Amino acid sequence: MTAHKTLAALGVALLCMTASGPAAAADKVVAQLDWLPSGDKAAFYVGLSEGFYAEQGLDVVIQTGRGSSDALTKVATGVADVGSAGFSALLSAAAQNQMPVKAVYAYFTELPDAFLTVKGSGITSIKDLAGRKVAATALSSSRVLMPLVLEKNGLKAEQVQTQLVDANVLAPMLASGKVDAISAFRTQSALAASLLKERGKEMVVLPWSAFGLQSYGTVVVASDKMIQQRPDVLKRFVAAFNKSVGYALAHPDAAGRAVKKAAPEIDEKVAMAQFESAMPLIRNAVSERDGRGVFSPALVTESWNWVVRSENLQAASFDPQQAVYRGAMPAK
């Protein structure tokens, strides 16, 4: 080969490398969870294990967190691009602190919050919690609405002996009898039930949604910076996440495997059971009516009204629709 032909060939090769480089490079997205790996977070991990993020040209890194406030703060400050958080916590932060974060996908269209207690404790409804010891987590989004569900069922917050503890000890405290009930997500009921079973006890679940609270639960959020500067990347992430949700609903066993793969210390069967307990929060009358992941303006407003009552805010002080960005949802 002549020197001229060699240079020409090298030029073509360099041109191809230059053209294909950016196309081949995946866009990095940091996803911040509101808690530790568990079955209710399975949709995030299914996207990794099944390659749905990669299909969209994304390199997704998933970080664990310590509550909705922690997740929102990390997304707002740029530590993460997207995340998961309780919708009530987002509305509160957006209204009072102008937090630059918006909900982009309605993951749980029903509240996951519940009181878990033990069969035979005499607690069969929320009003039975009067004078009882209830453990809760300080950083959980449940703390925003807990006083309201008590009030709606004829109790004042001070009538319940609330103990604030780390989420990791909630189920053990219930199993050991140190408290009469715990405030936790229904998605954690599988773990609590297994601990109770070891002690010959049976669990009772009192979902808040069955006692008058209708609101969005866990949502996927994104920073305003992500929305404004990388809208196409965000759309691709939401498309992959939505595909992950659908796949997990059809294959709960895959949900368990995905969580196990990301966190080997977790029991795969427990993770699958946790996701199965989350399925009614994802697929229900609301999602059937509005579409999976879609925010209904009416339910957004109702969710805001619960936050208003809980934190003694003025309803007209903030438009809750401003806390939602609908432009990332896949086209129907």
C-alpha cells in the first residue's frame, strides 16, 4: 500500500471513530432511591438487569438513600439526576422551600402507608391505636400525613405514643412486642410477616388508603436542571423505567432476582414478596383510569390538600400542578 493510500485509510478510520464515538457513548444518569434496596424499588433494578436502560443508551447508577427528604435534597443539589420520593414530601418541599425538583412518573398511584400490627392485639382499626405504642421513622414521607389519618379516624396525634426509630428496627420492634404497631409501607409487610411468623405471630395490615386517605404515594422525580438541560435523556430514562415496571408486573420473580443481583445480602424470595405487595399500589383503579405513570390533575390537587391540612398551609399559596412535569412520559 502506498503512503498516500495509507494516509487515506487512516483518515477514513479516524473519521469513523469520530462519528461513532458520541453515538456509542451512553448517557450517565444517577438515580437516587429514597431508601435501601428492597422489593418495592425493584423497577429501578429491573431496568439494569434486563438491559432496558442500555436499550435507551443510558448508563444508570443507582444510589441508596435515607428517606424522601434525603432523596429530594440529593436530586435538588445535583448529587443525583432522578430519584424516588413520597409525593407528599415533594409537595411540601416544593411549596415551602421552592425545591427545584418535579415529579415525572406516578409509580404508586395509591398510598403505600399502613399501620402494621399483630393479630390478637385488639387493634383492628386505626381508632384502636389510642394509648398504644407506635414506632415510626422520622425521615419517612409517612410522617407528613400520619397525623391526618389519625384525625380522620377520630384520634389526635398526642393520643398515640409515637416512637421515632430507624426504619431497620421497625419490624423487629413489632415482632419482639416492644411496640403495639408500626407505621410502615405495605411493601415492607412481607419482611415483618416473616419475623412475626418466626415467633408464632400473625400480622394485620391497616392501609391508610382504606381509612380515608387518597393520594399519590411514591413517585419518580427529576431535578429542574435535568428537565431543562437534558430533556431527551430524561424521556429515555422514563421510557426505560416504564418498561421495567411493566416487565416486573408480568414477572415478579424477575423483580426479586433484580434486587438480589444488586444487593446479594437480600433474600430473593422476600424481595419478590415485597414487590408483589406493591403491585396493587402500581396497578389499580387509578392507573387503569389514567394510564400507568400518569398524573391526574384532580388527584394531584387532592394529594396537595392532604399536605395543606397536615402542615397548616394555605391551599392557594401554591399550585400543586407546578410540582409535576408531564413532558417526559412516553407517547401513548
